[in-house]
Amino acid sequence: MNYRSTRDTSNTPAYVSSAEAIKKGLAPDGGLYMPEMLPRISSLDVATLRPMSYAQRAAYILSMFLTDYDKDALLRDCEAAYSEEKFKGGAAPIVKIDDSINSLELWHGPTCAFKDMALQIMPRLLSRALTMTGEDKKARILVATSGDTGKAALEGYRDVEGVDITVFYPVDGVSRMQKMQMATQEGGNVNVCAVYGNFDDAQNGVKAIFSDKALAEKALEDGMFFSSANSINWGRLAPQIVYYISAYCDLIENGTIVDGEEINVCVPTGNFGNIFAAYIARCMGLPLAKLICASNSNCVLTDFIKTGTYDRTREFFKTMSPSMDILISSNLERLLYVIGGASLTSELMGELKENGKYTLPTSLHNTICEVFEGYYLTEEETSEVIRDTFEKNGYLADTHTAVGLGCARKYMKESGDTKVTVLASTASPYKFAADVAEAIGHKITSDEPAVILETLSKATGTEIPSPLLRTLTLPVRFTRTVDPSDMPAVAIEK
Ligand SMILES: *Cc1c(COP(=O)(O)O)cnc(C)c1O
């Protein structure tokens, strides 16, 4: 299967192989790579997938998209990426919260956030892509992170052959624990740098580096080229499609639904990557009815889904779900491309760049409304959901998952829709332990991560995940903070 840019408006688009798309990350015209067509998943496929392990399911589904990859090699990579050692207790287990809502826990990997689901496999896909395309230069991965991506990418890429990685994070935009996880990162091929500003500043900085031709030439002279691990890379997105299909199989296996039954999916959303993966699964034929897009007070997507106007020119809030504090959701571009084609996408992205906003034609807005529902939660509502759910359902949700849970409940209440819902649970409550502990009524007086984790554990009788415990004992390696204008210089450091 071949891939093309979302902004390629020519009659004969420039197609590249999946290895090439994964190697490049972003298309040369600034667009995102999309498969030329979407494979179908039938109930026959579902029957085949049901008895399989997560790794086998992942290899089966990935091979539908990555047709130039060797199938056995994909299976070996998936088995290494989703091993019991990396994902204790299984890669994407389902936990019932109440009669209708099932939490799809995507955070049992090495960094305790859902980004591990893609970032444990993607470096392996890239490494193979480099060999398959005869690449002799080193790939330098550049990442802008709102917290969780950075750590997950560092863990995924550390000491991978032919690759090194530089991570930029907004200095005040991540939690203390997230900062500590990144600053203590181990590995011989890793670099971490804080940036003054918010996530969008960091992300725009990285995007500018990717489209800077002079800098790219300089990098080549030094024997490397830039590549991305952000969810703009198809190699990040494809592995995320897997867990929605896998969850559907598990819900049949555990008797919650029958084969063919429609379910809803709710996703705490930032960059629109996770929910877009659910949309792809839906396009492939998985019986997903509504996709509920959950936001915090940075509700640019809620407004977009309700009104058809995307307007990033608004106040930016720092919330207790920082991985969703985003005003430009990059992967929305892929949705625009699927429903409206490349010329419209190219036009709207131009407007967004120039005016900070755009409005969809009415017919396309209607298309979006048939599938997507947009809701958001305030900070108080989020705390309330955490407390309520812990008290009534005995389920401890992190701040991001809580936003999703609250939005799913709002939607069900407003619409009367009682379909089984899969809630993407995106982080361990211990990653945002201070806010979670406070929400359930335990005042946090220390800002020492060790004390905070202990407090939450004692208060809830739950265990601190071992990777977080380990972080507390590691020495700090990275302490630098730079202006966004200095990012290109950091990107090209030897
Ligand atoms: C990244 C992240 C999100 C947002 O996911 P997108 O794919 O960017 O929409 C939500 N919750 C957590 C914990 C995350 O790390």
C-alpha cells in the first residue's frame, strides 16, 4: 500500500511506500501521510483475531497497512514491543467501570501513559524502514511533547541502532513527575531540552525545523536527517488503530457484546491522534457508532464539532490534564483530508496558518456531526468525576481519563444513547498523582514526587507502578531551558 500527502493537490499525487512515509514523518509539502485507501476489516477478520494475543493482533492489523514489511518480521517486532515484560498485565486490558462504560487501559507500558502503545513499536518500524530504503544516514528524531510523548519516545528510541532522539518540552507545561521522568532519561543516544512557552510553541518550533531546507542540508552534511515521532508520523498512528479493534474482540470474548453490535468510543483528546485512530478503525468497518471527543477547558475541538469553525485564537489554559492542553490539533488535518480531499485540506490549513481559524463547508460539518460528538469538562467537573468514580465505582481514574469519563456520561445523559462505551484510559493515576489525590480529598502539602506517590497509594490502597518508583532513584541528566528561537541550534547539535 502506498502513502500520499494530505496537501498534495496534483492529479497524480507523489506516492511513497510505507517505509518511506515512516522514515520521513512529515510530507515535503507540510502535509501528513495517509494511505491511498483504507483496508476493510470484516467479521471474518474479527473471528480470526479473537483467540490471538495482543502482539499477534497488532501484527495482523499492521500488515494490512505496512504491505512492504515482511510479515514474520512484523510479528517478531510486535512480540518484542508488547511483551509481558514491557506491559505488565497485558498491553490493553479492559476494566468495567459501570454497566455501560469500559475502560480500555492503555497505560501498562514502561512510562505509564498510552503513548507507549505506539512508541514501543514505532522505533522498530523505523529501524526496518531505514534498512529497507538503503539509508546510510542517521535518523535524528525530533519530538515536541506536552509531557507523555517525550518520555515514551525516549524510552522507545533509547539505544536503537541508526537513530538518536532530541525531545523539546514546554518548561511550565508538564507535571513535576513528567519533568523528572525526562530529565533522568537513560541511554547513549538521547537529548532533552526545555523550551520557554507552551506546547504549541514547542510544536511550532519543531514543525519549523522540519520545513527549514537550509537546516536540513546542514544536517545532511553532518551525516543525519530529521524525522518525527509525534503523532503526525503514520508509524505512530497505525499501532493505535490496533487497540480499538483488539478492544472490540475482547468485549465479545468477555460477553459484554455480541459480534456485529455497535459500540461508542470516548477519547480524551489533544492532538487528535488517538481519536483519529478510532475513526480509521470505524472507516475500516469496525462497528463503532459515535466517537466522543473529550476536551478540558481548552475546548477548541468541542467548539469545532458543534459549530464547524475551528478557532485557535483564544485564551490558553493550563489544566490538570496537561497532555490535552493543545490549541492546534495536528491530526485533525487527516480527518479533513478523508472527508474533504487534498485541495480543501490545503486551503483550510492555509487559512489556519494565516488567520488562526477556518470554517468548514456545511455539508462537511454535517458529515463530521454524524460520527463525532464533542464535549468538555471544567477543572471542578474533572475533580468531581475522579472523586465520584472512586467512591461509587471503586475505579481510580487519572485526570485525562476522568475528562473522558465525564464527557461520556454527559453525552449519554443528553442523548439517551445506552450503547456499550469504550473509554480510552490514557494514563496511570500515578502520573498525575497530586491532582488525583486532592480530588479524592487528600490535601497534598509536599511537592516531593516520592511523598505524593506514597500519599495516593496509602489513600487508595493501590500500588505505585514500578517504572515510576524507579524514576525517583535516578540521577538528573538534563537541565537546560532555551527560547523557541534557539531550537534549531539544539536540533543540529552533534
Ligand atoms: C497524548 C495524551 C492525550 C491526547 O492524545 P492525542 O492523541 O494527542 O489526542 C491524552 N491523554 C494522555 C495522558 C496523553 O498522554
